[in-house]
Amino acid sequence: MEGGAVAMAALLAGCGGSEQASEPEATTDATTEEATTEEATTESAAGDAVPAVFGATITDAGQYVDKMMLAFSGEPSGIDNDTFAVHMTSTVDYGEAKGEPYAYYDATAPLEVVKTEVNGGAATIYFKQDQAPTLTWLAEGRNYPAVLGFTVEQAKEITLKTPDGRELPFTGTYDASGITSWEQIGDLEAEKFEDVQDEINYRFYKGSNDKLIVWFHGNGEGDFPTKDTNNNIAQLLANRGGVAWVTPEAQAVFGDASVMAFQAPNMWYFAVKDKLLEPCYNEIQKVIKDNGINADEVYVSGCSAGGFMTTRMIIAYPDLFKAAMINCPALDAANARSETDDACPTDEELKSILDSKTAIWLVQGETDSSVDPELCAKRIWAILTEGKDDVTETAIDGSEGIASNFTTYETADGKYKMSLYETVDLAEVEGISGEKRQGGKIKCAEDYNQDGELEEVKYNDHWTWVYTLRDNPEDASGTHIWEWAAAVAV
């Protein structure tokens, strides 16, 4: 069973059959039929409300409620996509809009049901996977957990099969009153991580081998203004940056590696100003020591502000990481966001990466509406490959239903690579410094209908980390980014 497995199992364990009515006295057939009908009516209306348990999945766009589990006292029949009307409310829980309904969510519309399953007394109702987010996007520029509420109404009659074989009509009530946040919603991937409160908080998955993967989130997932909430969860729920590494696909490449997903006390752009680099390094070293990690098997990835932080960590600790998968590194935003003049690495600092053991694969869009590729991935690439005449480029077709087309550039020794993804629907955008340039969208494919069929979805062209977290970038040899990282020589 998927999300909410523990709670659902408890519900099923407590589900007995309907109490069998005493056998009626001998009477005429008509009287017997009347009595049976009256008994069914009485029984169908009696009993406690059916508890509702909800599950969620962390998608490329964040964690969404995508299923409801109901445990009936008998086997139900007649359940289909139109049986239940489920509404979710989402209330902002931090900042200037605290206590207000989440403006980017329509609580008036019931969740669209895309399929149902019945197994004995358990029914699972699946929702379209892009409707019901567990996070809110705040005016303060952060993702933050919502206060949730659910109501479940039965829109059409169903029947329940009792232990003695009778089919009784059931028009019941349903209880979802105890579910108010992501913490009461089952998510098998998120549940693998423990909450570690430290100088720099992080979520930690303890693997069984000697490898460690470190994830640095984007600017929307930090705490604020400086560990004001200690929520230490937005970085796990806002996209697949943390959980991607505990999937069967990732474990087929890295094995059962441990994973650290840090949460910035405020913004990673304060790495220099607030001296965030050393605490992150020390906490990584502690995890290495306490969990038997091989110091030569530590990997890192980050997106946007986290790509900036990844770059800063490589500059500060050149021998820490075996390989880095850096996505849309927001170098050009660092000074403006931190209100300093030394957050963004200088050319000399970037050149020092050449002395690092860390192999690097950069990923960004050909355009990026948030940060300028010329000042970010392309800038790093130009410095890493300056004077090299062995750089090759390969155009790769992304028409497999997962990605835009892209071009991968690589050095002959395979230590440095960069993939730039084609963008579509271009329009003029304004950069962080007020400059005008082109921005657009990237193409991906999702199964939001949960039917096994992928459909094209377009995301903001800044979201190229989606590709890395799906192991999509590949080089001229056909080697994908995860496999490259795991196999690269140090």
C-alpha cells in the first residue's frame, strides 16, 4: 500500500463486520421483506463515521495530496470516480498572510478523482496529482507548510457486504478532522528522512552503504529570517531534490547511499556573510564519521541558490566531493540577494576549482527566466575550459517523452561537462539587475493522471534541476549524469 500505510493498516485491523441481526420470527414473506428492509435501513445509518486517511507524493512541482484511503466495516461496491466529493482547504501559516486562505489554491472545487481501487474493506481514491499542494508560496518568497483541512462527502449510494453475505445500502459520513498538515499525510519517500536540528538543520536518510549524497536547495526553501521556524521540511517537500536519491532508480546507481538535505537558516546567498560554509562542512564530516561513509564517495548536487552554495563549497573545500551535479547556479543573484559585494565568486575563485578533485556537470536552460545562463553555468564552464582545445559538443534528442532537446559539452578527460536544455515559448523577461533578456519554458512529461501514461508539461525554464533529478542529462557516449558521477575517477 502507498502513502499512509501505517495509519491504513491500523484502520483495517480495527474493522470488524457489521453485527449480525438476530433471526426474525417466522412470519409471512411480505412481513419478512419489510423487516429486512427496515433492518438494512437501520444498519446502514448506524455506526461511527468512516475515518479518512490521505497520502501524498513529492512531484517535480512539490508534494501534493494524491490519494484517500477509507476502511469500511464490510466490502464496498459501487465506488467509482463520482462517488465522493473531497474538498481540501489550505491556509497560510507564516508571514503577512498568516491565517488567510492560500491565494494560489481553489478550495471551492472538489479534488478531481482519476481512479478508484477496492480491496476487501479498503477503498483507495486517487486524485489528479497536480491539484492539492501541502506547501504555500509566501509573499516573503518561501515555500512553507500549509494548515490543511479536508471534508469528505458521499455523493451517491454504495453498498456494503456483511459477513453473512447481505448487501446493505450505505450512505455514510467520513471523518478527516485530524488531518491538518503534511505531518498527518502519508508519504513513503518523505518518511524515510529524519529531522536533524543543528547549526544548519538538515533532513537525513541513513543508507546502508558507505556513500553520501548532499543536496542544497533553491532559494524558496530556506528558513527565515534566520531559523525563525526551524521547519526543516520545505527543502524536502518543494521538489524532488532530496527524495530523488532514495528512489529505486537512484539506488540502482549509487546503491543505498545516505542523503543529507540541508535547509539554509535564511538564504544560501549569505554563505560568506553569515559564515555558513564551515558549519555545513563540519556537519558533513560528522555524518561521514558517524555513519562509516567513505570520504572518497561523497557527492553533491544543488539548484539555483543551492547551485551557488554548491559552487561555494567546492571553492572552500576542494577535496570534499567526488562529483558535483550543479543546476542553474544562481551566481548572478548572490550579491543582490545578500546585499554584499563579495557573495558572488570572483573569476580567480572559480579558477581555483581547477585544483579541486571534484568532477563537475553543469545543467541549465539555454534561457533562464530567473538567472542568466551567461553569468551562471556558462560563466563557470568558460573558466573551467579556458585554453582547452579538446571540448566537444553533442546534440541530444529529448523526444523520449521526458525532456526538451539539449546539447552536452565535455572535456576529453570527462571531468567537466555541461548540458544546456532547449527552451520554448520565449518572451522578454527582466533579470534581477533589471536587464532585459529572453526567458521561456522547458518541456517535461508527467503522469499526473496516475494512469501510467505520460503527458507533456511545461515548466519555467529555471527548473532544469528536474532533469538532473531524473538522471536525464547524458554525454556523447550515452552515459547519464548519475552514472557518470558514480563512476568518475578522482
